[in-house]
Amino acid sequence: MKVVRTISELRAELHGEVGFVPTMGAFHEGHLSLMRKARQISDFTVVSIFVNPLQFGDNEDLSNYPRDEAQDIQLAEEVGVNIVFAPTTEELIGINYTNVHVSQLTELWEGQFRPGHFDGVATIVCKLFNIIGECSAVFGLKDYQQCAVVRQMVKDLNLPVKLILEETVREEDGLALSSRNRYLSKSNRGVVPVLFHTLASARDQILLNRSTMVIEQVLINSRQELIDAGFNVDYFVYVDADTLRPKATHEGNGRILVAASLGGTRLIDNIEV
């Protein structure tokens, strides 16, 4: 396995059918599962490690975002990755006058609570796709809205990228794996599985009831359950899986999205309905 720092080095190494996994590092089993999938569907696997400053707001945790590049490189090598692309901010961004904005999908939920976040995500992911060229890119569905934004960007800009969206990897108690989980205190770690259990319960209730009023009450009750458990809830919503607009009935594909903080650690999760 090689570690490269520049765009020219990366392009010189690329060959064959490329499987690509973009990351911000701090690898856990969720990341590794995406890398294994990329290996299965391609004959040359690239993983990027780049903590993207463009997707962090003024009051967010860019400086404290977990970083362990040496450990990440070792784990990627153990999985069988061919190239780790770990550019500096100057190499990948430089003086950046062009931003990618995906309208509509970015104006709700995370976009409302983190203004500019998805412009930062789309800009860097688009740059990475343009650097690598034709490839199969593997993303995890834990960041469901991000997946929807990237999917729309690939479609609208006719990028030669096949997206592979993999289900969320979870702990035995349902907690979605995330680099931010390491911020949870021991006591909060015991409470946090309530988040997924509430999602799963809400899904089951929606599947049993097609009434608009019942679904509305399920969402209200679920939000209150999280508040009672100690969460500060930003949103708990049932949306169309494609448009991310709120759904009132169980018709077609849906998704429940949630963002909630516990002890200062902000967690996002989702479940298919």
C-alpha cells in the first residue's frame, strides 16, 4: 500500500476499475466495512483521509475532530487498500473560489442546523471525484442526507461515478458507529442506545398505521421519549427517501431522520421505513 499526498502522485498511481472511499479519518469498523466493499467491487482501492474545513461551521469542532493518521493508515493496509490519499488543506483546497451547491436537499434538517455544511461536503467530494475520475464510490448510509446530496450532485453534474450506499454498521446495542462516539462519557454511553431503539419503534408503528394523525403522534411521542432520556433533539422527522421532504402517510419509500445531542455530543441516525 502507498500513501500519497499530492494530486499528481495519486493520478499517476490510478489504474483499472477504481473503488473509492472518501473519509475524514478516525477509522472504525464502519469505515473498514466500506473499504472491504470497495475491494469487492473493484480491482484498485483508494481511500482518502481529509478533515474537510469547508464543512465545519464557526462554532463546530474542527480543531477537536479526532485524528490518528498513523492508526488509520495501518488499518487501511490491513484491509487491503491500495492507495491512501492524505492531502494537505493547501493541496486539496488552496485558494478556492468555486463552491458546489445542491439546492433543495441541503435546505432542510442538517442544512438548517449547520448552514453551509453541505456546500462544503459537495465541493470537496466533487473535487475528489474529478481528481480520481471514473470510479465506484462507497458511502455509508448513517449520514443519509449527505448520501442524498452526493447522489443528486452526481446525477446533475453527470459525473462518471457509480455510488454504492451501504447500510449503517452498529454496535450490538444499536448505536451507529461514528468517530464522534469517542466523545461520549461512560454514563452517556449507557443511555445513547435509546436513540436507535426509538427510531426502530417509530418505524414499526408507522408500518402498522397509515393514518396521518397516528404518524404525527408517533413522531411527537418519539421526540418526547428522547427528551425524557436526556437528549436535546434538533429534529425527529419522517421524510420521503428521495426528496427528504416530510411525509404524512406511509406511501412509497420513507426514512426517519434524527439529530440529537447527549452530554454535548451531537449524534445523527436514520432508519428505513
